[in-house]
Amino acid sequence: MAKYDTIGATYAQTRMADPRIAAAIQEAIGDTASVVNVGAGTGSYEPPTTVLAVEPSKVMLSQRSTVAAPAVQALAEALPLRDNAVDVALAVLTVHHWHDLARGMAEMKRVARSRIVLFTWRPEMMARFWLLREYLPAAAVTDARVAVPLDALAAMLPGASLRVQPVPIPHDCTDGFGAAYWRRPHAYLDPRVRAGISMLATTDPAELAPGLEQLRSDLQTQRWHARHARLVEQESLDVGYCIVIVDL
Ligand SMILES: C[S@@+](CC[C@H](N)C(=O)[O-])C[C@H]1O[C@@H](n2cnc3c(N)ncnc32)[C@H](O)[C@@H]1O
């Protein structure tokens, strides 16, 4: 059973594509390029020119809209496409889940004629995010174990040049991923929100409990607000999320 068959049941409720991030991804892809969306999930950020969505989890596939691109149940590590089948291979917030990342990246390169576009994050910056640094060190351990450093990605694409565009996260981001609630700390106390964030959903709840209790208390006493007064004034925050563009 795919991991997201277990943790993805409420994905479509808390993980709505954010329009600003969608626009940045679309710009990286270009308007006319044919696309394979790998690790497509429920279809967030899927450009209209997508010819195929590839997704291993039945539970995620079942949450796709009826008007979304055709989808197949398959893995990045064995893409059901011929060589050079599409202009662009897209992978959004998924490479950290692949069981054989090098093979998956080789497959993206094989099927894409001109470009690979990834939306991912820099683990070394995520480690400094207040939630992990001050409250949930066990989740920081999970993230450090699964997240993919950009130099590891580059090493898997020898000879290719990577362009990295930082994506600051808006304070009202509609896609509830790991650091999306950087200015809405109460959200992390909601089990439904945590269920949509894999680094929290896959960390032992008993290890998260003390930090969540501390966060609850710090929000009640306004200690969190005192400590993060400058954060509350910001419209967006660079937590390490980025678009990686690989021209082939
Ligand atoms: C955080 S979700 C992202 C889904 C979608 N791209 C989005 O932005 O909403 C990660 C997705 O990667 C998928 N996934 C996990 N392992 C995979 C693999 N080996 N190949 C392709 N997709 C995989 C999961 O099933 C899940 O749907």
C-alpha cells in the first residue's frame, strides 16, 4: 500500500493549491509545454497542458477532480511514458517520498524533452523554522531524514544546470504544507492540519505531544507572540521552499 493511502485521506481538504505558488510554477513551465505531473496527488498545481498525471496512491487518485488530466497509478521510478514524450516533467512536493530518488530523477530526464521543474525545499532552512527549532525537534529529525538537499538533486543530474528560485510563502497560503502556517501558529494545534503535513503525520504523536502542549501554552500566555513579534508583521517568509528548473 502506498504511504499516501494511509496519510492522504483528508489531503484535498487542507492542501488546496495556492494561486501565487501555482503562478510561479506555471511561469517556470511556460504556457505551451506539454507536461507529465509526477507524484501528482490530488492534482494541485497541475497545468492545463498536462498530458498525464502519475501517482501511486489510490486514495490520492480518488480525490482528483473529474476534469483533471488523465492519471495512472504508477511510480516516478518507472514512468509509463516513452523517451522524450513531453516537454516538461513536473514534480511538486514529492521527491522526498520517492524510494529511489536517483532512479526517479533519471526517469524524469528520460521522458522530458526540454525541462524538469521541481517544487521542493532546502532542508537546512526548514531546520531553522520556528516550529521545528523551538517546539517539535522530533519532526525536525523526520524532515532531516527525508528531505532532499539541492546538492543531492544536482548530483543526480550530472551535466545539467540547476536554476533555483526561492518561493517565499505568503502568510495566508492556502496549501497547508509544513511551514505554510508560519504566521498562523494556532493551526498546528489542529489534528486535521497536522494530518496533511507528512513530516508531522509520520512522526510518532507521543514525540510531538510535549512540543504541541508548549505551543498551546505559549499562545495562551502570548509568549509566542512576544518572541515572534517581527514575524507577525511580515507578509511572506522565505522558509527554504523553492522552484528548481533543470534545462536539459
Ligand atoms: C505531498 S504530496 C504532493 C502531491 C501533489 N504534487 C501536490 O502538490 O499536492 C506527495 C505525493 O507524492 C506521491 N508519491 C510518493 N511516492 C512516490 C513515488 N515513488 N513516485 C511518485 N509519487 C510518489 C504521494 O503518493 C503523494 O501523492
